[in-house]
Amino acid sequence: MIRIENLTKTFGRKTVVDNLSFNVERGEVLGFLGPNGAGKSTTMRMITGFLPPTAGRVSVGGHYVVSDPIAAKRLIGYLPESAASYGDMTVHGFLMFVAELRGIDGDARKRAVNRVVDLCFLDSVLYQSIDTLSKGYRHRTCLAQALIHDPDVLIMDEPTDGLDPNQKHEVRNLIREMGKTKAVVFSTHILEEVDAACTRAIIIDRGRIVANGTPEELKAMSEAAGAVTLAVRATDAALLAERLGALPLVARCEAVAGAGPAAVRAYPKDKAAAPLLAAAVIELAEREHWRIEQLRTEEGQLDEVFRRLTLPDTVKK
């Protein structure tokens, strides 16, 4: 549904988006991750045709956004960052107006408005003017306008920005549900949203893609992925680390604060060793007659992967 080929955007001498290429299929929810200033919003604006690329091209549903913009934009629902609206309009009036702009007439317009009002939980504020709404309800109203024509492609820039925890939960559920039948791309710097809503995620840093995969694949890139944490009763932590560190599959060990009086995390020598490490630790514990309080295999930490890929080299050092 979305094909991005060698997309580049420069402002003067500064390259903000640098030769990006990726596809998004129907039925995918793609999280577009990156630190502030990484090029996420600029990429969104080029996908939706609000900003022309310096080089490369974008097609939506087989229509190139630059050469066939009307056909491409008919397929897109767009929620920009800090989405604008008409403050003196009521929520109902604004949504009716947007539906008219989208060419939805008569009873179909009323049905379209009623559908997005239900989807975005706007019943209680339907006849309030937009400038009297809380930030969360204004954001929901702008999300509703992006959905008014039931688009095949949904592009959202920070869709949970300004929402309280309950509202974030509702929006994430809505994104997951829409992702079953649409191609959805949303940018965020909130890592928990990857697990909550995404089937795939791209991490972008300084305009370039530095990682692309499912949430599980990205977490598997973590140093902690496959590590085994062991807490043992009535055993010295130094002795525990020494015994675990002697296992052939273990690269190194470290103490784990707060997990018990003697708690150590053993890291596998390589990813091939990770599936076997827990069994080796259990076998050692049985030989040593340790009384295990806790034993778990770590799945990996997305925030560690994100920091490693996006922090400047000077900070990493």
C-alpha cells in the first residue's frame, strides 16, 4: 500500500531525511521510532504530499504522491502533529465540514460522522466548540477527521500526544483494530507503544534507518536478550557469579540489585547459546543444591536497543 524509494529531504545544506526505502502492506501497523529531530515528521509530510521530496519517490496504493497527488491522497487519512482545526466550530460541525470536503454527501455524510464519533468516543463533547475542549478531546477530534472517509492508509504523527493513560489505551486499541484491514504508520518516541500497537517498527536516527523488524526482532538485538537471571537463597553473590561465569555458554555475569540477597544475571556468549543457557544454569543449580528463589530468561529491552542505535557516539563512550 505504501512504497518509499530512496526518499531524501534537505533544507539548505542540512539533510533531514537521508535515502530512506521501505514498504508498508495492508494489515500492518508500522511504528516509526526515533529521537526528536530524527526526521520522523518530515518523512510523514512527504508520504502524505504536504512536503515535496528533494529526491526519491513515494507511492500510495500504486499512485505516486508527486505526479498523481489527488488519487494518492484519496486513500490517505492523516493526523499531523499538533493538528489544526477551527476553534469556533463545534465538533459535529467540524466533522460534517471535513466530510463535505472529502466528497461525502447526504445520508452517507451523517453515517460517516456518526461512525467516527463512536470510534473516537466524542459523544459527550459533540456540540461543544473545539476551543473549549481539553487537549485530549481536541486530539481525538483531529483523529476523527483523519478517519472520516474510512481511508485504506492511515498516517499519524504522535497519535497519543497529550492523552491521559486511559485515552492512550483507547487509541492504541483503535490503531490495532484498524491495522487489521488498513496500512497504518504512526510516529512516536514512546517505546511502550511498539509492544502495545505495532506489528513492525522502524528506528530512524539522523534521517537514516538503523533498525527494521518486528518488536520481537528488535528486542532480540538487546544485549540482555537470552540472558538468565538467577536468585538463590543463602548463597553469596560473588560465589554465584563465579560458578555461573565458569559455564562454557556464559560470556559474563553481573549482580542484579533488588532481585534477592544473591542475584546474578548471566549473559550468553552469542545468540546461538541463548536457548541453551537456562538449561545449563538449572543443571548447575541442581549439582550445587542451590535453593532457587527466582529464575528467568530475559526477552531483551527495547529501550537499550533504541539508546544504543540513536545516542551520539560521544555520549555512548
